Amino acid sequence: MSNIFTTNGAERILSDKAFLVSETDEKGIIVFANDDFCSIADYRVEELIGKPHNIVRHPDMPRAAFKDLWDTVKTGKTWTGFVKNKTSSGNQYYWVYATVYPIMREGRRHYISCRRKPTADEIESAIALYKTL
Amino acid sequence: MFGIKSTDLHLLEAMINDLFDIAEGRRNRYRYAKSTFNDSKMDKIALLINQRLSAMTEAKQKDMLAMGELILALDQMKSGVFKPTSIEGYGSEVSVIASSFSAFSLLLSQRFDEIVKILSAYSANDFTGRIDRGNLHGEMASLIDGVNKLATEITHMLSTSLQNGLNLQNEASSLRLAMDQLSNASNEQAANLEETAAAMEEMTSNVQQNAQKANDMARMASQTDESAKQGARLANRTSSAMTEIQEATQSINNAVAIIENIAFQTNILSLNAAVEAATAGEAGKGFAVVAQEVRNLANRSADAAKEIKALAEQAASKSNEGMSIANELTRGFEVIAEKIEQTTMLVQDVSNASREQMQGIGQINTAVTQLDQMTQENAKIAANVSETSREIQELSDEIYREIETKQFVGKSEILRH
């Protein structure tokens, strides 16, 4: 699991092969999370299941970004974006490039979020963008 | 190079790098979607790149969703969740993996469903079901075989247990019946023994009274014997007194004979005197009167002697009678003595018999007491065993009830027998 990310001060930098996946119900309550997500966010899967996905939301993230996310996926479209998340202790953070899919699971709206590593310049652009929001 | 301006060349290079980075998954966003070339002819390339990139991004997003679902499903499998997952790819390599995984997860979940259903039937005590192995091989086949074998083993165990339970139930029922009978018999025996003991007590008192009476009888017999002996002695004395009376009577007779003889001679002499007197005449007249007087006296003596003789004869006859009575009395007392002796012996026999009876009764009493103790002990043991047999019965009923709730092949055959 240590090869999923490297640590640089308070930042955890995802490796190229890191692939964070989680599934939530239509209200954003986590129904499952994969091992990469758990190890980077410092949670056990049973700690995450049943919690709202914003449990990993970093305070630096602007509300507008999530409004955009929800506005997009609620219309059935896929949302992509750069997100700063915090670990369970709140002392560390990590950046991801998230792709959030609205899907149907047994007749109900669910969301699957897939996160990959963002490049340094992508993070910089995101930071710059979020400062304006 | 081909007359391209260096700024346009740099932009093109940057575009191509971003494109490949995105294609290789090392970059997420294309930075030059809005960039334009100085040479407007080259904007066609930019447009083409934008078009193709948007198609590729869409395909990559779909593949990523497929990957995401695949990874979620696999991680769930790692945690033990085997749900059928239908994942669609975008006609890429990922779609091949996705459809293969979908088929795999469907088959696996169906198999697990089947096994879980059977196992939950087993845990609900229904062991009749078996899993069809179909054309499976390897570990899954071993798992199914194992579950089926487990059910067969459990069925075998349950059959044996049910059979044992039924046998035990029968045996316990017989045992209980026997113990109830034994218990009743013991109680009855105890009651009988109590009656026997009471009867023995009564008998003891009777025998003691008998012995007492025999003693009284012996004492009375001895007193009677004494009285009879006294009687015999008195009879003997009576007899000898009678003999003496007879002897005295004989003496009286002898004396009377002498008196008669003297009277006769006196009479003769008086006659002679009268004759002499008559001869003597007047002178003899006084003498004749005296002679007459003598003669009268002699006659009176003879009469008195006759009377005495008659009385003596009467006395002799009475004493003879008395003697024979005394003799009869003596014989009678002898008979009485004999009878008393016999009676005494009989009483002695009765007394001895009573003593022996007392000993016998004592032994019987001891035996009855022992019997009573044994019977009480028996009754106690019978009650205990009865209780135990009741417990066995309950246990066997419980075993039967327990197994009765379970369904397994061959159960109805066992129950029918």
C-alpha cells in the first residue's frame, strides 16, 4: 500500500498506478470504497461505509466546486475535476483527478467516483482556479 | 520545416505531448483546446485533435467506469461479497475483461447462492437438498462435493440418532413400565409385611397367653394331683378302717355266739332248776320263781344276742360295701392320677410347643423385620430407578423431538418401522 502514494510533508502524492474508487447512494453516502482509497485516506472500509462522502472533503475546497459536481451528475452527466481531500486525521491531504459517474444500481441512482493522479501543473491550475471561486 | 513558424511548431509539439500523455494516462486535461495557430491553415489540425480527443476522452471515461466497477467488485470479492456484477466496456481491451468478469461473477454468485441456499436449508434443519456439480471442476467442484458429503454424513448421523432415539424411547418406556410395576409390587409387599407384622404381634400375644395358660394348667394339675393323692390316701385309710370294722364285727359275732351259748346253757340250767324246785315242793317254790326269772333273763340275753348278731351282720355287710367303695375310690384315684400325669405331660408338651413357637415367632419377626427393611430399601431403589427411567424417557423424548424437527433422506422410512 505504501507504493500507492509517496509523502511530501503534509501532502500525499498518488503514484501513477493509484486508482481510487468509491460508490455512494444518491445522497452521497458511501456504500463501498476500494483498498487504494482506504489506504490513502487512512480509513478502514467499514469506517467509510455509511458515511457521507464529504468525510474526506478538505476545507480548502470551495463549495462551488461541489455544487458544480452535484449539478452535473444529477442531470445524468459525468463530472470531472481536481479535488483536494484530507486524510482521516486531517493532518495530511492529497490531490486527485476525479471522474464521477451517475449509474443505476438495482433501479436506484448511485454514483461511482474514480480518482487518478493529477499532474503538478494540473494541481497548480486547480489551486489557482479555486482561489477565484 | 515545411515552412511552419517555430511558435506553431512548439504549440504542435505541446499538443502532441499532451495528447500522448492523456492517451497513456499520465495527464488528465488537454491544455490546448482553445489554442490557435498563427498559420490558420493549421487550425484544421487543432480542430481534428479536439474532435478526436473528445471521442477518446469519452471512450477512456467509459473504460475508467468499467475499471472502477471492476475494482469495486473485485475489492468486494476480496472482502467476501459475491454479487453478480454486469459491467459494460467501450469495445476496448477493458470491455473484454469486463464481459469476462461479468460472466465469471454471475456464475460464481449463482453457485454461491445455490450453496448458501442449501446451507441455510441445512441450518434450518432440512438436510434433504443436494447441489448439482454440473460440469464444474477443481476447487468449486470440491466445495460442492464437500457440502454434499457433509449433508450425507449428517443424514447418516441423524438416521443413527433417530434410530437410537426411537430404540431408547422404547427401552425407556419398557423400563419405566417395569419400574412402575416393581414400585407397586414393593409398596404392596410393604403393606403386606406390615399386616404380617401386625398378625405376628397378635400371634405372639396369643402364644404368650397359651404359655401362661399352660403354666396355670400345670399348676392346677399339680394341685389336682396332690388332691387326688390325698383322696387315695383317705380311701386307703377308709379301706383299712373297714377291715378293722369287719374284724370287730367278727369278734362281736364270736362274742355273741358265746353269749348265745351261755344263754342256751343258762336256759337249760334254769329248766333243770325248775324241775328240781318242783320236786322240792313248797320249799322249792321260791326257788322256782328265781329259776323262772333266770330263764327269762337267758331268753332276753338270747334275743339281745340275736339282735346284736343281726346288727353285726348288717355292719359287716355295710363295711363290705364300704370296702368295695373304698377300693373303687382307690382305683378311681389311680385313674385320676394317671390322667393327671398325662395331662401334666400334655401341658408340658403345650408349654414346650409354646416356647418353640415363641422362638419360631421371634425368628419370623426378625425375618419380617429384615424383609420389611429390604422391601423399604427395594421401594426406595425402585422409586429412584423409576425416577431415573422417567428422566431417561424424557431425555429420549427430547432426543426424538430434536431429531424430529430435522428433515433428511430416509427419515420417513425409519419412522415407519
